[in-house]
Amino acid sequence: MTDPVNENTPITADSPFDFLITEPETAPKAVLMLAHGSGTPMDSPFMERMASMLASHGIVVARFEFSYMARRRIDGKRRPAGRAERWTHHYFRAVDELLEGDKWKAEWNELPFLIGGKSMGGRVAAMLASDEDLNLAVRGVVVLGYPFHPSRKSEPENWRLEPLQKSLLPILICQGERDDFGWWDEVNALELPGQVTLEWITDGSHDLGPTGKSESTMKSNMEHAAQLAAAFAENPPKLLMEFGNDDDDEADERDGI
């Protein structure tokens, strides 16, 4: 990590980010930027374990914190995350700073670069995927537990599908089957857009952990998600974007275009 900000440093979307980089011991295959969930920091047990597992599959993991969480490190006060929309600019700035800063290694230039995160962090990354001004280096999005709706509020008006529908990038979602923010039976009833790949984690909750009666374990579920994310990051799907329609093409041919 870089030197931490001091107690007098105002933490804003324009502040230097304190990146936490986890590198594989072997040749890297991709770089994945991960943001934390709304209530836990970038070095929470889940984030630490996931970064380590991803690195074991050849993925460089770059973590950062939104300013409300970074401020907690200074004064110890817990602050609410607020609406996810407020953090899109912060994530946007983090992407540019990582790619242009001294933490980035020249050997990563030819690797696929993706963004993502846990829960809220992944949702914010998905929001960025529809932004035409997002750095062109970004090849896809990885979400570990997408909050399809607030917990126990699954009424139609509470669903958060717009970022997925508008995405210009391929998105992988690793979702626990019993996630309170989107159970398998709720989500399977949806028709998700073609750019979204949804992978179910056996009997997993929002943190991917299974029930006590399950044959799966927290370790096996997290490893499954890490394998899926690593494979997706190494070879992100290429989207075929549609421009115009067949009638337009026929008209162009008639006009000799």
C-alpha cells in the first residue's frame, strides 16, 4: 500500500487512492480492480481471502476504498455508505489513477483489465459499465454478490436492473443461491440481458457462505467464485454491439454505401 493519508488530509473523489495490490507468484493473466461492500473495508476477511484466491489463479487484484471507508481508518467512526450512485465518480477516478499511477506495472499493459467488487462495490462498477467516458482499457465487470434489490424488499419498484441492462461491457455475477439481495428463484425468473453471465454459488448467502447443513463450505464456495472470476478476467467475452438495423443496412446497399 502507499503511505496512508494523515488526519489532516481531506479524503474526496480527487484524493490519491491508497491502493492495496495482491500479485500472483506466477506470471499474471489479468488485472482485476475490486471495491469493497458498503459496510466492510478493502482488507476485510472476505476481501483478503478472495484476493489471495484470485492471485492463486494468476490474477492481479487491486483494491481501494471509497472515501467514507478510508475516513474510518483515520477517526474510527462508522459512516453510512449512502446511495451507490454517489460513488460512481469516485470509482471512475480510481480507475484512471491506477492505470496512470506508479502502482501500475508496464508488464500489465497487455493484460485484460477489469473492474468489479463485492456487493455495493460491484454494483457501482456495473454502473460505470454504461459510461462511454470510462477508460477504454476496461474490458469487463466482476460482481461478487449483486444486490438485485434491498434485503427483504423484492417488490418490482426496488429492483436494480438498469445498470445491467445498459452495460456496454460483459458482466459476470457470482451470486449465492440464498442471497437475501436476490435469491435464485427470484433472479432465475428474470430475463437478464445478454451481456450478463450469472453463475450460482451453491447454497450461498450474500457473502457466498453456505448454511450449516450444506455439503459446501465457505472455502469451497469462495474458491468456486474465484475460479469463475479468474477465467472470466483472463478471457472476457466480446460483445457484438448492434448499430442500426437490417432496414438501414439494406438502404445503405441500395444507395451504394
